[in-house]
Amino acid sequence: MFPFQSLLSFPLGSLQLLDYAGVAVFAATGALAASRKQLDIVGFLFLASVTGIGGGTFRDLILDVPVFWVLDHAYVLVCAAIGMLVFFAAHRLESRYKLLLWLDAIGMSAYSALGAAKGMAATGSPVVAIVMGTLTATFGGILRDLLAGEPSVLLKPEIYVTAAMAGAAVFTAADLGGLPDPASALLAFATAFAIRGGALKFGWCFPTYRSRPGRHPDDIP
Amino acid sequence: MFPFQSLLSFPLGSLQLLDYAGVAVFAATGALAASRKQLDIVGFLFLASVTGIGGGTFRDLILDVPVFWVLDHAYVLVCAAIGMLVFFAAHRLESRYKLLLWLDAIGMSAYSALGAAKGMAATGSPVVAIVMGTLTATFGGILRDLLAGEPSVLLKPEIYVTAAMAGAAVFTAADLGGLPDPASALLAFATAFAIRGGALKFGWCFPTYRSRPGRHPDDIP
Amino acid sequence: MFPFQSLLSFPLGSLQLLDYAGVAVFAATGALAASRKQLDIVGFLFLASVTGIGGGTFRDLILDVPVFWVLDHAYVLVCAAIGMLVFFAAHRLESRYKLLLWLDAIGMSAYSALGAAKGMAATGSPVVAIVMGTLTATFGGILRDLLAGEPSVLLKPEIYVTAAMAGAAVFTAADLGGLPDPASALLAFATAFAIRGGALKFGWCFPTYRSRPGRHPDDIP
């Protein structure tokens, strides 16, 4: 705990905005998942909050720093407000799932930069920074899909985790290269979002694992 | 950690009974889920323990206080005893799922009060108290349903999360109003249980999200 | 935190090898699950890492000791290497699922010993040691199955949790009996693996819960 005490005043500073944005858009995806499941308003608040703060909670527990929303309640209130807003507005949306995916892309990109930033600040290790950026960027969406009983975004063919990892790697490299935090974070956000956005827009995907030939002798080339 | 050290001797005091009760009945719901899945006796012990102590573990990790069952092993032994009891007795039950739901209602109500109490004691913040009460009251059931592969209690139409949130809010208000902890906890428990019990008994549910009209022009009013 | 500071230099010592082995084989099962789901290479890295380090992360959070892979990045790099290896080699395998189950048995047995060892070192309590050994040995597989959307290994009839619990109990007993850690760990590993291996090889299972007679009067004996 000692070496991390300074994190109580973690100098997110100008990253704060990106942080709120990440939480808010993840919260919106949680609320949209609730709308797809036809939950009641408290179900909206619940899924919005869990999705919005889940990834960061996990990040802070692993880094052994105080959980961000316990220190600053505004995050929870933002999630609640978003949940309520979506409850009353979601019926106006043309395609809720498409919006969910794009908002998820924004939230994931923001968390990818912030997870790497907080991991770097807490440990100084590039490996930890990249892992934390990747895990916490993807965790909110995983949690949302598990709780809402939706097929996980992880198992879809379009590039997802790669974008999170690329964002975290860009932040880490820029940070090691001496760039100020906000610049590194913006670069990281842009990288992750460009990759995930391209995947959503153009269906980008990696060659997936090529299954081994079947067992029947005829199938073997 | 420093500001929370006093929690090592968290004065649950007279709340202790409610705490054991909450853990025990959640453990029983885990064991009943195991019986529905026809697991062996160790599966009963496992699901009973995970369901019984899951919510509180999560609560203590987030509040950065020592995990309750690491400090006091009696909780684990209670879960194990309950798991074994249900293994040998469950075949006598008329309707295991109905019992599961009612026990879950008791456990959820107890955890709602205790989560809020511990959140308030650890941080002094009403927002954190309400969120902790709500999250930890619902977490045990979510975990049980995920592990047992059952449809989540969250996605059912009957009021659930609302009851947890109402209990947590009542505790917090009563606590801020100066009531002693046991009285606040009893009020909170009664509130949560009355709401959830009503939902189970009379099928109470909120108006759920009204789906937007379909995309076909004919459907649009 | 104070009483656990010494764990920063937790004397795994000669257990280190078992620790790496457990992480590596769990990582391999994650990668094999990725191959069954036909994910891309980053999906392999991701599932390998989450499965490999998930159980230990959970263990360290509950024991309130620094998360092992944050202290020593080699674990993460091992997972990444294994993920990559499996991506390029899995198509050569005869039966990926069978291999997954056997590797899972090795990883589970290793984690069962190590979870108990770390639980014992951190708290000195046999109950905590047995619970930590059991939970963390099974957690990696649970996480993998949840994330990959596979039926949980917990819900299969063959003995699983019992093997983990037996390993943890053997470590704890041997430790209390004064055996040196490596000997206790080897005994525990061998016990857990023998039980789980027997279950895989010979289909060992406990009598499962005997369902109560149906509700129709004719069915009642």
C-alpha cells in the first residue's frame, strides 16, 4: 500500500474528462443492453452502473489503489443519470444495438488509455500498463454481456481485444517516450478507436484460427 | 488502508446475527441451485459457499477492509453445514425453486442492510452506502445463477434490484437520522423484504421499458 | 496490510516452478478454448492470460497481498507465449478438448497446492488455506468457461471440486504436521491430480443428489 499512497491523489488532471466520458458511454451501453432485455428502470440503473464502473473497479482492486468511485461519487451519479436518460429515450433510437457497439468502442478506447495510465502510474511497469489497459478496457463489456445474458463481444469475429491492446501499447510507448499524459492518452484513444471503428465499419478481422482438418481420412488433403 | 484500520474491529455487534442469517440463507439458495443441477455433495458445498460469501467478499474488496470470512471462519463453516444439510434434505422439499426464491429474498434483504452499514462505516458516504448495499445484496444471486447456468434473477420481470436499493436507502437515511445501527438495519431489512416478498407473492413489477415501435411503417402510430 | 507485508517476499522459493507450471497449463487450456471458439490470435492471448492468471489474481485480492503478476511480469509473458504457441500448434492436435481437460487437471492440482500454501502463509488458518486452495484451483476454469461460453466444468458429473479440496486439505495437513513446503505441495499436487485424473480416466463420480420423487401421486412409491 505504501508506495501507492500518492495515488490517492492520482494526477488524472486533464485526463478526468476522458475518464468521465469512458464511464458514461459504458454506462450507456449497459442501459442499452437493459433496454434490449426489457428491464425496468432500476434494471437500467443497475446495468448502467455495473457496466460503467466495473472495469475501473477491477483495475483499482488489482493495482491496490482506492476504488475510484468510492473516492469520487460523481461517477456513480453519472451512471445513474445515464441509465435514466436511456430509459426514457431508448425507444426513439433507430438501432439500439448498433449504437451500443459504437458507444462501447468509445468507452473501450477511453478505458484502454486510462487503464494503461493508471497501471503505469501505480507500478511503472510497461507490461503491467499494457495488461491493465487491455483487461480493464474489455472488462466492462464482458461484465455487461454476462449479466445481460448476451453473446459476449469477445467471441465475435470483428477485432476487439486487439484495439484495446493497441491503445494501451501506444499510451505506454508514448509515456516512455516522454510525452505528457494527456497527449499520450489522446494518441492511445485515437489508435484504439480507429482500429475498433474500422472493425465495426468495415468488418475488419484477423485470420482466425484455422481449424485442423477433420478426422475422417477423406477430409485430409 | 489507514482510515479503515478501525474496521478490523468493525462493530457489527448486534448486527452479527443478521450477518450470519444472510450468509446462511444465501448458502442455502446456492445448495438448492446445486440440487436442481444434480451435483454431488462437494458441488453443494461449493455452490453454497460461493453464494453465501460471494457478495460480502466483493463488498470487502471494494471497501478495502479485510475479507470477513478470512477474519472469522465461522462463516465458511456455516456455509459448509448448510450445503450438507440441503444435500440430505432437499429431496423432501415440495418446491425447491420457490424456496430458493424466498430464501434469496431474505438473504438479499439482510445483505442490503449490512452492505449499506459496512459501506457507511467505511466511508461515511451515503452514495457509497447505497451502492454497496445494492451491489452486494444482488451479487450473491448473480454469482449463483452464473455458476449454476440458471437464468439470472436480474432478468426476471419481478422487482428485485429495487428492493435491494430501497433497503440500502432506508438504512442510510435512518443512519443519517441518528437511529442506532440495529434499528436502522431492521428497518432496512423489513423494507427490502416487504418489497421483494410482495413481488414474489403478487407478481409486482414496474412498468418495463416500452419497446419502440417496430420499423415497419404500418406499426408506427 | 501490515501483518502481510512480509508476503511481498513470499517465500515460494522452490514452489516457484510449480507456480509457473500451474499458470502455464491453465493458460494453455484458455488458448485451447479459444481455438475451439475459432478466435483470432489476440483472442488466444487474451483467454490464455485471463485463464492463466485469473485464479491467482482472485487469491491475492482476497488475501490482500500484492497481485502476483503485478510483482513479477514473467507470468504474463508466459501466458502470452503459451497463447501464441497454441495458436500455431493447435491444429496439429488430435483431440483438443481432451488435452484441455488433462492440462486443466494439472493446473488445478498445482493451484490447489499453491492456493493453500499462500492462504496458510498469509493467515495461518487451516480453514482459510483449504478454502483458498479450493476456490483458486477452480476459479481459472470457471472463468475460462464463462468467457468462452462453454458449459462449466463444475456442472459435469465427474469429480472436480473434490480433487481441488482434497489437494488443499493434504497441503494444510502436511504443513501443520511440519513437512517442508515443497514436500507438502508435492503431496497435495499428487493427491489432487490422482483424484481428478482418475475421474477423467475412469469416469469417477460421486453419487449425485438423488432427485425427490415427482409430484404426481403415481410416481410416489
